[in-house]
Amino acid sequence: MTPPVDSEARLQNLESAVAHLQHDFEQLHQVLLSLQGDLRLIGQTLSKFDRRLALLSESPEERSPEEERPPHY
């Protein structure tokens, strides 16, 4: 049989546990905010690469060598 725990000690234990949980929750919140910023930056970088890839995959304009003037003109 377990010894009885008085109400004051039980309340202190619960308050301590809640304080630890609040601290852990705040730390997790800060990590999530940081990861959200990282994801936003990665998304922006990916969009830039997508635009560059689209430009590179476009067919280059065809030029006629006869229509181009030499650089010394």
C-alpha cells in the first residue's frame, strides 16, 4: 500500500509539472517558428530555380548568321 500524499504536496507537484510543460511548449513553439522561416526561404529559392529552369528550357531564338553584323561595325 502506498503512503498517502497530502494535498499541498500533490498541488506543488502538479504546478511543477505544468511549469515544465509550459517551458517545453515554448521551446517547441520557437523551433516551429524557426522551421517556418526556413521553409519560407527554401520555397523562395525553389521558385527562383523553377523560373531559371523555365528560361533555360525555352527554345533559343533562331538567328540567321547573314542578318548579324560583325562586331567591328
